[in-house]
Amino acid sequence: MRNFPTQFIFNQSLTSLPFGLWLLPLLSWSLVWKGIALWKAGRNKQLYWFISLLILNTAGLLPILYLALFQNNLTSSKPTKKPVALNRKTVSTKKGKSQSK
């Protein structure tokens, strides 16, 4: 009975084929959705969503929920800024004449 915890851990087939068949697609699924959601939360400056998406592992459910319901598309709703014309400054030359730049 002394070796129960180690026997229980090491006798489970964590590296067996059936475990790997569902684990790798689940990790890939979660990684893709988490990456997209983290990128969107970062671009939209939503710090609390970014931290929660980074810490919590929900097999892609929280990132999908965020992308579907809570994402604010702030990048497209920003007003576009028009370029500002720069004022021309006059620069004096050595001969005492001023030139506009």
C-alpha cells in the first residue's frame, strides 16, 4: 500500500495510443482558439479577458465564447485620423537671407 500513489500514476496509460488519440487533437484545438482569442483581446486592449484567457484552460470553450460574444472590434470602430499638414518654418542662412523649408 505504500506505493499506491506512484503505482496509480505510473500504471495509468498516459502515453498509450488511446490517450494520445484524443489528447493531441484537443491540445491543437485549444491552442488555435486560445491563440486567436489572445491576439484579439490584446489588440482590443481588454486586459482582463487577456489574463483570463491566458490562465484558464477550458479546451477552447472560453476563447470561443469570448470571440463569439464579448469581443469588441475596437480596431475597425476607431475613427480614421487625417494627416496633419506641417507648418513650413523659415531657416536663416549664413548670408542673412531666409529660406522656407
